[in-house]
Amino acid sequence: MADAATSGWAGLLAVLVLGAVGVAGAFAVHRLTAVAPRGLTAWPWLSGWHPPEHALSRYHARWYPVTVVFLAFDVEMLFMYPWVLVVADVGVSAVVEMFVFLGVLLLGVLWARREGAFSWQ
Amino acid sequence: MAVSLRPLQRVLARWAVRGTTVLLVEAPGGWAARVAVERAMAERGWRAASSPADADALVVCGTPGDGWGEVLERTWAQLPGPRARASVAAPSEVPGALEGLAASLLDDDVQRVDAAARDLVPADVEPGDDMHPAGLELAGGEDDLRDGLEMDVLRVPLGPVLPDWPAGLVLRTVLSGDVVVRARVEVLPGAPQRQDPADDVARRLDAAAQVLRLAGADDLAARAVRLRDAVPAPRTSSTDRPEDAPSPRTSSTHRPQRGALSGTSSTDRREGGAGAAQRRRSAGDVRELRGRVERSRVLAWALREADVVTSSPTSGAESDAAPASAPDDLRDVGLDARRRTRDDVRTLLLGLLDLDARDDDPGRRIRAALDALPERLVGVDVVSARLLVAALDLRTDTLDADDLAALAPREDDSDDDSSDDDSDDGSDQHMHHGHAHG
């Protein structure tokens, strides 16, 4: 038992050492053989032109409204888990309440659609 | 230490040179040279690089004219060592040039001297601060095309050093996200080149291969390249037949298919049936490729995606008037403003592979396309724009001195543009709002 455990650890250690030696070897070969081991810093490549401005910029993330709509329906699904357990006992009023709730959410979706939140073209 | 590493360095260098990546730059008029380089690269197992960082060697095809120097030096400075460069003005120079590249890449002393002599950090990189990272300005805002939100726009030049892109073409775009807001066309000139009608089929196949590569259909692109390289090249006779080059009689009476494939009908007759049989086979192969392109579902899917900003400034009330003024013109060059860009790309691609379609005056077609491009690209995303430019087969070597003067790079970069376009943008944006709410 102890032997098996020891040999298991020995195997792991061997793999770690081999890996470390391999990585260190590759790194050493690179340092010693590359013509310029430090590497080159270059401007971003713009088809041969100098960048007129930094690419750090505000851009339109069109998935935000879609994400929010998804979250709304996700939370709504959370409400529906307890609801399905009691809907049979409570009866018609529970069904009506849930569908009114769904309807309100759906109105939001229709509004967002009218505002063009989902148009990707 | 260094002495003992020499053999290892040689082994590594030889192994690396077997798969050299080459950044190809084509100046107008350098088409034949580039094709020859590509063919020689394929024989050596070398491959084309997609950017300077990916490249071991820089090969300039053709004879770059004014304005190229700065572009080439900047590109060259972005190649990491070991690096090598060559210029190939004519196909005959290709074997020597590639041999020279390989020798230079294998020469450790040359590469070490080169590496020691260059700045590993460009001299014009400044420390910068939060508002000026690396000494660059931050992007400025502008109304977004799609929904009028103010987003940052970037000025991004496309070309001339760009794979699968017309020789010497510079498209100075202003991008909002990935959508072109404005574009301006410039052409960096090359050496004037007489058009050889016999090259037409090979050039079409080359353009088709570029479109297919951009669309991700690498196997079809490779097939188009193989067919391009298999097109019987009547190079020997291109100098001694003034009678059938630009004569209006031959260009208007020949059967397009024959004319395209047999620009040298006189030599053809002299060498007998072998050449003709080869041409027939070649034409059959092109038809077969066209069929594959037409049937490929993946390609159709890639070129079907809806991509156009429908509420671009040109699609409002004004657009009803604009196409009416020159609809035939636009449709002639494959730029129907009312169709989707990738539909255009597909149509143009199939047209390139249709040897029955005639292209009597490529010069006129290309001038019209270059004129129409800036407006056509407004509202188009970058990928579709690159596909469209490739599919238009813009042979910039057909442009004459006047065209080149009109399309010469201008110093007044984009500040002028934005200032005189601002008033237009305001009204367009206004119109666009009305459109969206209506």
C-alpha cells in the first residue's frame, strides 16, 4: 500500500521534473539561438500605415439589450419553478397572475423591438 | 559556447526555412510576378503570410512607384528577425529571388548583424499617458450609423499591404465598430503595364481564388489557384503580335469564351491541336469549378448572411433618387446599391468563373467600380467590404496616368473629410431617425 502510494508520488514528481526541464530547455535554446531573444516591439499593423489613433474606443455592444431581455426571462423562469408546485392548488387565479406577469414582460420585449434593439442589420 | 551552438542553429534555421512564410506585396503591374512567386513558393513548400508579424520574408512584386517607399519601410520594420526581403519586377527574376531569400535567412551572421542594427522598439513610440497611450490620440466620437448613438470611430486604412487585396489599392475607411462610415479610394502607382488579353482567364481565376480564400473556402481557392497556374501561358508571343492586342475588331467579334482562352489564336494554330486541346480541358475545368462554387452549401451560407446596415444614410428618401441617376452604371460593374453586399459578392464570383461572360473593357469597368466604391461601402461591414473589393477584380494596372493622378494619396488625411462631411451627416442622421421611427 505504502509502496503504491510512494510510486504514485514518484511518477507525479518525475512528470513535473520532466516538464520543467523540457520548458527550461526550450527557453534556453530560444535564448541562446535566437538572433534577437528580446523580441520586437512593433506598431499595430495597418496595411503598411501608421495608426492615426489608439484602438481603445467606445463601441456599441449590441448584445447588451439582448442580454438584459434574456436575464428578465431567466428570472421569470425562476419564479415559475415555485409556481408550478402550487398552481394546481391555488387554481385559476395563479394562472391569471402568472400570465399577466408574462404579458407585462412581453410588453417590454415588444417595446424594445419597436425601438430596434433586436435589429442586427 | 557560441561555437558549440553553431550546428544547432544551422539545424534550426534549415528546419525553419523549409516552411518560410512570405509576405507578398503587389504593386500595380506586378500581377505576373506575384503569380510566379506564388507558384515557386508552392514548389518549395513555402506559404503566404497574413501579416508582417507572421512573415519571415517580404517580397515586393512589380515596380512600386511614388508613395510606396514609406509603406514598404514601415512593413519591413514590422518583420521580426530573422528576416529577408526581395524585389521581383518580372517572373524571370523569381528563382534567383527566392534562392536569395533562403540563403539570407540561413546566414546566421547576416541575421545577427541585422538584429543588432535595428531598434527593437520603434523610435516613435512615446511613453504616453492615459489620454495618449503610446503617444497616440484616442479615437473621437461620431454618430453611429445604425442607431444614432455616439460611438468612437476609427480611421483604418485597408491596403496596399493586405493579402487578397488589389495591387496598390488603398481604401481609407472610417469605421464605427465594424461598419464602414466613410471610405476614400486611393491607388499607389506601379510601373505601367500593357494589358495582355491572354491573361484574362488566369486573372479571373486569381481573383476568384482571393474571394474564396476570404470566404474561408480554402479548398475551392486552392483549386482555383491550380487552374490559374495550369492556364496555358502564351508568354513567349506577348511581344510579337501587335495585331491582336487591343484591336477593336478582334475584341468585338471574337466569341468570348474562345477569346478569353485563346488570346494567341495565331500561335495556337501554329503549334497544332495540343494547345487547343489543353485550352478546352482548361475551360472544362473552370466550368466544373464554377459548378462546385455554385453548389457549395457552406459557401452559399457564408455569402448569404445579412450584413448591410439598412438604415444607412444612402437608404433614406435620397436613395430613391440616387440609383435612378446611375442604376445601369452601378449594375454594370456589379454594384447594385439595392442588393445586399454578399449577394453581389456571390454574383460577381460566379461571373468571374463564367468564361462566357465578356469583359471587353476591363479598364472602364474598373474605373467605374472605383468611382462607385466609396458610396457603396457606406454601411457595409469590413468583412463584406473586403469580399466585395476582391470580387470586383480591380485590376489597378489598367488605370492610366490621369486616373492615377485623380486617385493619388492625399496628405490632408481625414480631418478635412470629417469636417466637410459633418453637415451631410447631420442631415442624414436626422433623416435616419425619421426612418427608424416611421
